[in-house]
Amino acid sequence: MSATEPSTADSPPHRYSGALAQGIEARWQDRWEAEGTFEAPNPAGPLGDPEAVGGRPKRFVLDMFPYPSGAGLHMGHPLGFTATDIYARYSRMIGHNVLYTMGFDAFGLPAEQYAVQTGQHPAITTAQNVANIRAQLRRLGFSHDLRRSIDTTDPGYYRWTQWIFLQIFNSWCDPETKKARRIDELVAEFEAGTRAPRSGEWATLTAAQRRKELDQWRLAYVSDAPVNWCPGLGTVVANEEVTADGRSDRGNFPVFKRNMRQWMMRITSFADRLIDDLDLLDWTDALKTMQRNWIGRSEGATVHFDVAADSAAAGERITVFTTRPDTLFGATFMVLAPEHPLVGQLTTADQADAVASYRRAAEAKKDIDRQDEGREKTGVFTGSFAINPLNGARIPVWIADYVLMGYGTGAIMAVPCGDQRDFEFARTFGLEIIAIQDPTDGRGTDTSTWADAFVGDAPYINSANEALDLHGVASVAEGVHLTNQYLAEHGHGHATITFKLRDWLFSRQRYWGEPFPIVYDGDGNPHALPSDALPVLLPETDQFSPRTFDPDDAMSNPESPLDRLGHWTTLTLDLGDGPQQYRRDTNVMPQWAGSCWYELRYLDPTNDDVFVDPANEQYWMGPQATKADGRAHPGGVDLYVGGVEHAVLHLLYARFWHKVLFDLGHVSSVEPFHKLFNQGYILAAAYTDERGMYVEASQVEQRDDGWFHEGRPVSREYGKMGKSLKNALDPMDLCAEYGADTLRLYLMSMGPLDASRPWESKDVVGVYRFLQRLWRNLIDEDSGELRLLAQPSDVDTQRALHRTIAAVREELDNLRFNTAIAKLIEFNNHLTKLGGCPADCADALVKMVSPFAPHVGEELWARLGHVGSLTHEPFPVADPALLVADTVEYPVQVNGKVRGRVVVAADAADDVVQAAALADDKVQAALAGQAPKKVIVVRGRMVNIVA
RNA sequence: GCCCGAGUGGCGGAAUGGCAGACGCAGCGGACUCAAAAUCCGCCGUUGGCAACAACAUGUGGGUUCGAGUCCCACCUCGGGCACCA
């Protein structure tokens, strides 16, 4: 119990307290649910009520939905959810039809691992956890439309996840328009001869060849992809689960990097559009930059180096790919992978033995070791030379195992002055290093004195030939561009666009996920199941773990839990060519699948005919009128709030799926999330003992000389609130002590929504006292009766009220909840000084508070004599006449320092303000007789005199 | 390592390039009370000064500007992401 909690009997009986809040909150939560207060009508479909939709503007407010963990909500959830709830409630009060609900991203590893340990089916624990979290959300007073809640593990939901997968599987990306199109259209183009298949004339291909050809075009395809295979665990593991010495985090088994047959999604085909359409979005520049960098579009070059005429293999060309063709003047040698096909021809007789033995040694090494940057550089000269296409220099050709045949062309041009690996290689083998930049760190251009490569932007030097001159070129991009032009004109290469983005590895060898709606025929070809076969239900089993293997058996193959269900994996089907035996795909989809489209299902959650009725999608997410700046509106969710940890993956995957659905005509919005806001983290003090182990933060006590746990000193640090740092607080405990309204206000007042902030339990009383004072200004604490000041409010109070209204609206429109609350506290403090709330201010005050503290808001609204919820009451509007003052005080600076102040009429002209400023005694004193050189008057702000 | 972000009183934070520290916590003083709690009123960046006031202050060092917490460059520290945790 906190120090401020009235704990004695002499506290007034009707004071706002945690106990009083409990009663009020429960009562209004019951009523909201019984009356369906927050249900938003749809224009069409099962939840359709076109009349109720009316002519109101709409607003779709969305949270990143939670994983239903057994621990319930953690403090980060109510942080983001309160923000969206306030915004949703405010939006209703300014007349919008608001879609606001909450679902559950319920497939995933924790439920599966819990099932492995306990034998409890994940469906059971998931249902329990969802029920628990629903109760918690209700307790926090969120204004969700409960009819629209979804759960990704519900067959009624994942049926459509599978359906969307099939849409993607049955599509290809037209390279000309970069748009997804139906696979039938590709077949039609092949048949008509308007597009050439990659594997030969369509008419001459066999049915099997045609099938293989189409599979190469599909947006969802099966391919070999490099993964971390851990036979000891029987699963593929994430990079972060692999320790530095190549073993698994769990179990400490060896992990092997190897290729495996996996489902992939061709997200790289959409790379350009995923970059370009960022311009249409109302996201922060930081976030857009993160996505752009992740996609990593860059203009590089493919460059051909002729082998020198007097070398072995003369007449051949060595082709390399480089991201920095502008550095080509500094290329002083080349390095080929030992496996490169030209190595044999390039090797001269006297180097033959050395090359052969180096190639044998390289074969024995794993790729992962060969890329280890810290390793001693090794390599062998082939004896041959190539010609640098820009300056005609003869440069030696080496082989080294740090160049991999699988990456790019298996050969690189080495620019030792600007690349550390090349620099070390050159130093190790005494190769030439030419500076092509004038380093900005003062090291000079004599590379023999350099300790490392110079990496960074700096002016080009030694970078010109008879037709290409990079000297004076300001940016790398321009240097690249000019070099590429030269290469193309002289037949030495061409510009090549590359992306860092890789195709999306989409299958998991696990149990608790969506099964693929795919079967394989006897030849191993994938076939889509027809949509009427959906959902493909996840089969029942009590074996949730994958089969494990001899930990050292690198060539073993994963066997998912579904593989073992023989009765399920094989089936007889008629897919149009008579009944055949098929084998099901036994992978499941990654957890991202369900979260790639859930916002669309909220729009029409009970529709059994279609994943979303087009009329509903058009209404809630369709493009709006062209934006003020003339750009097209892409449609999408009006506000999406969630953690920045999803800045890249989830947001990119969801955008990709949405674009495919758009191209295929299933949705009218180009982008799923129009405005995005990233909330910060809640940090809390965490304590470690002398062994460096975290101790339970709630049991730490502070004394004058530090912090102690069970009598032993501990040290304090701050970190993300959570189980691992043992510093988590349960939001429900705060609801029990102070009430949900106080918790909501505290979370919002801690700081700006996008900043991470440390939790301080002792600070919670600040907003608690605000609610008490607000209550006391309206309600008599002894009698519980309404208590308003009878006389009309004076002009000061009116002005304060209307300034508050204007400010709170402005702050809410911009999601600045912390400062909105500060303004409300300020006005309430003004009322406290008046001795209570004038009757003519009460309605507006209560309405303004209600989005933040909705239970107190409803209760006071009812006690003010209103019938019904204030959910749809209009938000107060400020009177402009009360926002302007008669006079303005100008601070007067002399040389940038405030020396005096003058008060002038608010509408005074600049020369009047200037005269008043110069006439001020203190200003004159500061000027000390000097004549002002210049006077700057900023209207309504200040005056600066330059002397 | 690569990409993104953040550094302001004792603490959380506020501040369209225009009076640094709104609002809250903690602290100090006062009123009320037999007393305490609660409540109400006031003070509250640092240094010097009885004071008026002055000087110094937004991670560090430079720069742009009449004017910089805010814009630019470099550096330091901390947080997030890095593709099978979600």
C-alpha cells in the first residue's frame, strides 16, 4: 500500500481512491460491454449497418497485436494500447466512425516449447492465455469492438492465411510492370508467344517441363536456401541462437550451415516498389531509412577485365561485380575464388604446384570459416595478369579462399586503399596500394605509411584517364554513375542494380503454425489445393517436438512433427486428372504469416465467403482524397502503433503481401499502414549481485549507502522491463492499487510516446493526485454530492479553459499525450485555486479528461446529470476570441541576451514594438550609449538589438 | 561490424531557430491540526551576493546565424534492429 493511499478511517468517505476507482471502473466496463458501446458499423457484410455508418468520416486505429504469453500482458502493452485507445476515443468525439479492436498473434514457439515440456496441447494453453489477456484488456478499459477480435490460430482465420498463400503461389511478378499477376496469364503469354519461357519453346516443352518452368516464376517457390541446421535439436536455428563457436544456444550441439529445400517468397521482385512507395507513407524518416537500408538498393557495376595478352588464358575476360566502380582506378590486383573456372587456364607452369595445393586446402574449409574477417590472409599468385579497363595497368591475378564462388561472380577486383580486407591482403603479399582519395584524417596520400585502409568519403585523386575524370566529383553516387557510363561506352561493363534484401524463407519444420495448402505428386512437384479444401486443419498429435539426430550428422534431414503423422501426410485426391496419391507438405508457415494481413480481417472478421468484403476494405482502408501536397493517398490503416523492433521485418513482409493482394485486385489500398508510430520501451531499474546475476527487483531495498537484496549489496542498472532482468511489474497490480485510469494516465505522462522511459513507482502518485483533485473540484468528498461553483466563470478562467481546449486538441492530433495531460493538470490547478469548478466549465473539462481516464470521465459525466455514455459526445471546441490576449510582453535582447521586457498592445506594429524596446531603461543601460546597428522584431515573440 | 535513434536540474520530462527547465516526483518553508497524515499556499539549475542582480549552464569539441537544446561537421556514451524470439 502506498504512502498516499488513505489508509485511516478519517479519510473522507467519497474521496477518489483506488477502492473507489475499482467500483467505478467495473461498473462502466460492464455497461460498455452490455451496450456494445464501441461497436463500429460496417457498410456491408455480416457486421453491415449502412445507415449507422452514415456520412461520418472513418478512422481505423490499430495496435500491433500481442502474442498471448502465459505471463499475460507486460507493461509495454498497455503503453501502446492506452495511446491508441485515447486516440480512438478522441476520434469518436470529433465525429468519426472508429474501428478499434484487438487480436492475438497466437502461433509461435513459446506455446510449442511449453507443449514439448508438458505434453499440454498448444491449442489449450493458447485458449487459456487468450482468455486471460482478454480479461486484462477489459480491466484496462480499452474501447475495443469485441466482435472484431481475431486469433491467428483459429481455423476460421488461418483458412484465409492459407488462401492468401495460394494467391501468392498462383502468381508471378511481371518484370516489366513489377506487378503480381495470375499464373494463368503467364501461361497465356507463353502460349501466345508474347513471352519466352526460360527453358525453351513452350510448345515443345513436356507437361513436366512446363510445370518446372512455371514454378520458376511463382512468387512462392521451393528452393535450396542456406540455413543453420542443428541435428541435435532436429531444427533449423536462428543466427542469434548460434554461439560464436558454431554451436546451438540450447543444448550446445553443433550447427551446420547448409542448403535445404525450403519455401521461399519472391519479395525481392517487389524491392523497387517497397522502396518507392515509402514516399506515400506518413512514417518517420528514421523508419523509412531503416527500410530503405534493409532493402539496400545500390547501383554497382559488372566489370570485365581482359586477361593480359602475354598471360596464360589471354583472350579470356574475368568478370567481377562491384558496388563501388568509382574506385576502379585503385584496383591494383584481382582475387579469384580457388574454385573459379578460369583458375586452371590462368595458372602458369611455375605456379601450378602452389595453386593446386592451395585449392585442395580451401576445399576442406567451410564457407563460414572462410569469411571470418579476423583470419590471417592467405592466397597464391596464378602467374597471370589482367588489364585495368580504366588505366590499362597490368594487375596480378591471385586466388584466395576469402572469395567465395557462391557470391557474385566468384572474383573480385581488389582496391586495397579503401577496403580493409584487400589492404591486409596487399600488405601480406607486398602488392601495390594506390591512394585514390585524399584522406580527410590527415594521414596523407603516401600509402606506404598507412596502418589501415581509408574508408569514408573524401575527394578523389589519381582518378582520371583521357575520357573519364572523377576529380572534383562530390558524391559517390555520381562517381559510380560516371564510371558506369564510361564502362558501358567502352564495352568494359555496365551498371547493375543490386539489393541487400533476400527472398523470404517461409517454411518452418515445426508444429504450431499454419499447414501449407500444398500436396506433392509422385515426382515431387508441388500442387495447390483448391480453395474449397481450406482450411487445411493442423492435425492432432501429442508429439510436438521434431525428431532429433546424431548431433554430428550434418547430412541428416529435418523431420517435423507433421512428418510422423502417416495417416495425415498421404492422401488420395482428384485435382482434375483423376484420383492420385499425394503427399502433404509437412512444413508450417512462420509466425509472420498470420501478422501479414490481420488488419484486413478486422474489417470483416465473421465473413465466411471472402477474407474481406471489398466494400468494407474500400470504406476502412481505401485511398482517401489526394493529400494536401498533391501526392496520391495510398490508403491503409489511419494509425498503427507498435514497437520499433518491428521496423523492418514485420512491416516489410506485411507490405509485400498487401501489394500482391492489391495487384490481384483483392484490396483497393496500395499500402497497409498509412501512418505508423513507434512507441518506446518501458525501462526499469534492474539489480545484479556480486556474481553479476539479476535479483528480483521488487525485493531490493534502498539505503543511504546503496541498494540491498537480502542484506547483500547489489548494483543498479536500467533495462527493458521484463522477465530476464527480473524487473517486471504486472499492470494488473497497478490497477488493483490505484485503478486503471491512474495507470493509463501515468503511462501517458511519463514522456513522449516514442521515447523509452524508466518506470518509477513513486512517480505514479503524481497523476493519482491529479485525479483526486479533479474529483474534489466536482464532488464533495464528505457527502459524495456534486459540488459546482454557482457563479459564472470569470474571463481569466474562460481564457484558461479555451487555451486548454485548443492545446489538448492540438496535442491529441499529434499523439503528444504527455503534454496534453500537463495542460489538463494546469487547468485543474487553476480550478483548485478558484476553490472548485464553475458550473459552466464542468462539461468541457470532463469531456477533455475522458479519453485519458474514461471511467472517471463517464462517472463524472453521469453525475453532472447526463444520461448515457459520453463516448460519442462532441469534443469541446475552443472559441478563437478567447485565445488572443490584449497585450503581449516582448522580451528584449541586446546581442542575444535578454536585458529587459516591454508590454505593448497585441496588434502593435513592428516600429511601435521597436520604439518601446529602445525606450526601455534596462535596454538603454545595456546599450551603454552605443547606437543599435540593427533591430530585429519577431512578431509576437521577441526583439533583438544588435549593438 | 553494419543500419537507425537518443543524451537538458537530485529524478521523469517541457521548449514552430526566438525568455531553457511547462507539468509531475523528490526536497525545503508556511497554513490547518493537540499531533501526525491528508489538504491548501509558497520556494526549488549551479556559483557569487543581504538584495537588486551578475556570471555560468542542454554529453564533448568545432561551425552556421542578429539569435542554437533545436541546423551542420567530428567525437564520446547509451538504446533498438541485423532476416527461424516476437
